[in-house]
Amino acid sequence: MKGRLILLLGGARSGKSRTAEKMAKNLGERVLYVATAEARDEEMRARIEVHRSKRPATWRTIEVTSSVGSAVQSALVEGEVDVVLLDCLTMLLSNVLLEGLPDTEVENLDVGVTAAQARVSAEVDALLTSFRSCDVPWIIVSNEVGCGVVPATALGRIYRDLLGWSNQRMAEAADSVYLMVAGLPVNLSQLCHGEPDCLV
């Protein structure tokens, strides 16, 4: 199982985190939990606290909102790890998209979007580089946001596109990809192994 990348996709409340945590427990006791959510308001702070309270005390948690690849590398050097669980790519890319986008650019997205796209691409590159440089399995959780209503704002549409492209990159690199639906994991890797013949 060493060096394996598992990607869990799904909508909100589809069971992604719960399933990822079960997978992590099955892969080893020494779990490095990488939390990417940023507490921007009281509701998000409450959600983060719920997630914290449910994690086993033996798990090591790092909370990082960007440059996750290098943060994981540093954490792996500091102690023995059986599996890395990143929850989630969705929040990470939101952080990266917004962190270098001043309010004036949010209002006028023609300015700064190219730079934002480059930051997101670099973050994904660094994640994949970090994964490939170590010999422990990774589980990455991400949302599938392209199946619902088209976002009403330009920033929302840009984010949807960037996350969709990033999910594709992660899926291409992954050994196993699951789509969570109503708490049940659908193994997409078994349905299609990336071969063109599976499309006809």
C-alpha cells in the first residue's frame, strides 16, 4: 500500500470525510491529518471543532491553509507516519485562490485571475511532488462541485473550473478514485481505467 494515492470525491455531506478516516485507520495507526479549512466565521469555526473532536487523539494534525506540499514534507521528517490524510483539496484551493486576490481584483476579475490560476496550479504541482517523494499512502478528499447550479458570480465560476481541473489532475495521478454518493463509495477506478475503450 506504500506510495498509493487514493482520491475521494463527492458532494457536501456525501460521507467523504468519514470514509477517508475509516480508510486511514485501516492503513495504519500513525495518521498525519492535514486540515486545510480556515475559520473565517463562527459557523466555520464550529464545523472545524466538530471535525477536531472526532479525530483519534493518537493522530497527528497539522493545520495549513496553503503550501501544503512542503508542510507535509516537513511533518514527515519530524516523525514516523503510516498514512497522510488531506481533508480537503476543496478548501485548500479556495484559500490559494483568495489569498493573493485583493478586494479590488475580486471586483474586477480580469485583473489577477491569471496569477490566481498559476498559484492553484503550483499548489497542485507541489502536492503531487510531495506525494511522489515519499513512500506512504495518501488519501485526498475533494468536492465535486460541477454537478449543481452554475455559480452566480464570476469568482464562483472560476473557482469551480479550477477545482474541476485540479480534481482531474489528482484523479489522473491516483491509484484509486472513489465517488461518494449518500455515504456509499463508488469505485470509479474499477468502472474505467482511463482506457478509451471504456467510453464506447
